[in-house]
Amino acid sequence: MNDPMVHTAPKTAGVFAGRLFIYGLLILMVFYFLLPFIVMVLTSLKTMADIRTGNLISWPREFTLDAWKTAWGSACIAVECNGIKVYFWNSVKIVVPAVTISTLIGAANGYVFSKWKFWGSEVLFSLLLLGCFIPFQAILLPMAQTLGKLGLSQSLAGLILVHIIYGLAFTTLFFRNYYVTIPDELVKAARIDGAGFFRIFWKILLPVSTPIFVVCVIWQMTQIWNDFLFGVVFSAGGNQPITVALNNLVNTSTGTKAYNVDMAAAIIAATPTLLVYIVAGKYFVRGLTAGSVKG
Amino acid sequence: MTSITHTTSVPKRSLFDHIENLLPKIVLAPTLVAGLVFVYGFILWTAVLSFTKSRLLPKYEFVGLYQYLKLFTNDRWWVASKNLLIFGSLFVVICILLGLLLAILLDQRIRIEGAIRTIYLYPMALSFIVTGTAWKWILNPSLGFERLIRQLGFENFSFDWLVNSDMSIYTVVIAGVWQSSGFVMALFLAGLRGIDDTIIKAAQVDGASLPRIYWRIIIPSLRPVFFSAVIILSHIAIKSFDLVMVLTRGGPGYSSDLPATFMYAFAFTRSRLAFGAASAMVMFGAVMAVIIPYLYSELRVKRNE
């Protein structure tokens, strides 16, 4: 990296132009990625009259938060005109228990799959891994039937259950791959000292697990908050998560389209995951790559 | 396989020890049962449904491959499959090219690399529904991009892909690429950082130009990353549902349908359960055809290590 040998090339005009080109291209791409978000924010702060006369990136003639207020509290979604706040809280009520439970179970599973291997456990792990990849279309119909039989169809509890079940493969994968890197000798030594299954987990693995808990919680939170398929299939009416409500708002065909309200609602829907990304981006990226490359 | 289980020296086996030995399996049991029932069992159940003639409710009267024959003679299914081919190949190729380009550019000792990387990757934190909402507005045929270009002086500029049945599937590509190329960049950047410097330095000392070093040495050594990226992106493409639902709802007509939206339409809004199940099984087969070789190679590599 810091080998001076490589960098003894003279700083000619050609090198300078090359650097300029690279930076230019990088900045151009920054705009490409940021522009949709800038457009969303600008549009959400305009009045509809302003939107009809201006363009995507024109500066608002007057800034107004009306669209935000409408989106949050009074926009019409299906037959209800209470904005997206109800659905926002639905998503919170789904995410908190589903993330907590799936993460805890995943931690315990990962502990067994890495430190208490038994005959056939590797095969079981591989079979469980396949659960990360199945197209959920292949389980939707039986799940709808089952939730109906359990009296959970179109309820928040049903949706939480579904998210826990289909999150387990990923959470187990995260913890298993993390615990594999912790030396077995530590566990062996503790066993010789007479520590049992739970004590070893509690005293040896849990204290060093913070990073993987953060990765796993962020991954699960993002997945579940952003889920649309389960939400649209297994919930209805006032029990829908925010993604479904946003889709209904954007694709409603009644009345005049209020693009500013659509944009404000979309930003509200994006805020929690975006905040997590900004605060803990490092862990978010680690989850992305751990969940895919190490698959 | 570790041998932890054999290192204990318990003099006599009590009931307590027995339970202690079973604990790992007890802890794992709920997940394994859930996996067996809700993943494998349900896939089997869907397969069974696809051999019946269930419509609104499951009815277990078997009709063999009837639904599959119906599916493969259904025009809408072929549109959905063709769209998946168009969307999938463009999505995979563009994401990889863009991701690789961005990773290489970012790997040139860029001063504000961290900030730029954060911006390239933030769309991955968004829901496809949010991304779709944003692009639906940008691509709006009268007030969006078209208006912007017209106001810049190109009065006759027209951009109506969102409502043009020949072009609607390409709007899904535009939004999908925007969402996922940053992620591919992250994969390639991790790959680039993992390359052993010494070969590159040797080539530099020999006077090889930077583009030549990339073309001849660096890019070929990223082959495993290409492989992973293709698999992950194809997998995302086959499962794509949200983006189409919010952007075009599969329309105009069913011109931008994908298998996932096709399955949803027939199984849940048109009440043709068995037919929907058949399409789900075909999707399942497609995903497995992509994933199983991948998992196999991943696991084999690990075993060889």
C-alpha cells in the first residue's frame, strides 16, 4: 500500500488529467445516486400548483410542509383517510418482536451449529441454508391456509410469525459463521472446568457477540421493514405494514394525484432504515456481504 | 467435526447429564421443525396443489399436469417469462458493469472514498416500494423527466416508457439498476481489496500500464466475485415483485408482468389457486437451478480450505 517504489512516477499533466477524469466520473455518479432522493425531497416540499408549473429539479417557489402533514395524518389509503401513521406504527409493531425473536433464536442455533456439532448437523445446516433462497411464492398459498386455520389470517400476529419463521435461516447463518471464528479451545477449556451448555454461551460467546448482534438486528430490521410480499398477501385493511400502504397510496386511482404527498409518504417510509444505514452503515454492509457472499 | 463431546470425563451418567447432552438438539429442534414444515413441507404442499384443480379454495381432486399445460399455453405467462429474460439479463449485466466500474474508480486512493461509498450504497437500505415510488414520479410521462427536458428547450422530447407497453419493462430495469448497482460495487471493492498487491507491483515495475494491469491481472482474478454477483443478482431478478407492483402494476395491460406478479395475480386476486401454484413451482425450479450449483461450489470450497 505505502510502498514508495510504486509512486515515484512523475506527476505529469497526463496523470493530473487522469485523476481529474476519475474524480469527475465519481462525482457524476454521486449525482446519479442522489438525484432521485433530491427530487423526492423537493417535490414533497412543493404545492401541487408549483409541481404542475415547475419541473423535477426546480426549486420550490414556497416551501410548505402541508404534503408531509397530509401524508402522515390525513391522506386517503383505500377507504380510510388517516394518513400513513397507522401503517407506520403497524410496521414498528411487526419489526420489534419479529427482529428480537428471530435474532435470539438465530444466536442459539448458530451456537449449536458451530460449537456443539453432532452427527448430521452440517447436513441440517445446509438444508436450513436453502431456506434463505427459496422464492417465497412457493410457500405463500400453504401459509395463507395455515394462518387461516390458526385464526391468524390478516393479523399482525400472523405477519410477525411469518417474518420470524422465514428470518431464521438468515439469523442462524449469521451467528453460525461468526461463532465458527471463535476458537474451540475456549469452549473445551470451559467444559473441562465443568461449565454447561448455557453457561458457556453466557460467559464465553455472548460477551464477544455484540458486532454480530448488531449486524443481524440491522439486517432483519431492514428486511422486515422493507418487506412487501408478505405484507400484501397476509394482511388487510388497518393491519397492513407501511410498504403496502405506500403502494396503495401511490397506485390509487381515485381523486387527483397528489405527487407531493406520495413523495412525503415515501420518505417517511424510508426514514427508519435510512437512519439505521447512516448511523451503522458499516454493519449494514457487513450483513449484506455476509448474507450473500458467504451464503 | 470437532470432538468437544468426547472430552468430558463424567464418572457416572445421571439424568441431568443426559438432558445436558441433549440440550443442543433441544435448542435446535424448534427451528428444524419449522424448517421442515414451513419450508420443505409447504413447498411440497404447493406442488400438490399444482396438480389439483383448486380455484378459490383448495380441492384435492387431482388432474395431473393439467395446470402446467395451461400455464405453458398461456400467453400472459410467456410475456412474464420473456420479461424476466429481458429484465434479468439487462439487470445483471448493467449492475455488474456499473458496479465493477465504480469499484475500480473508488480503488484509486480516492480522498473521500468513505463518503462516496456511503452514497452509492444507500439505495440498498430503501424498500423497493420507496425506490419504485421515486422512479414512478421521475418517469411520469407528463410531469417528470419529459417535462424537465422540454423545459430545457427540447420541445418535442417524449419519454413515455411507463405507459408504453413495448417499453414498460425497461423502466423496471432503470429502477432496479439504480437500487442494486451500489451493492455490486461493494462486492467488487471487497474483492479488489483482497487481491495480493505483490503481483500488481511487479507488473507496475515491469512498466505495464494501469488499464493493462486491470484487464490482464486484476479483473480475471475477480472471477469468484463475478460468479457470486451473477448468482445473487439473478436470484433477485427471479424473485422481483415489489418494484413491478409499484412502478407499473404489471401494466399497461400485462406488458410488464414478471413471474412473481403473475403468480400473485392468479393465486390471490383471480382465485385460481392451482394455476398460481403451478407458476410458483416453475419459479421455484428456476431459483433452485441457479442456487444449488452455487451452494454446492461454496460448500465444496469451504471443505477444501
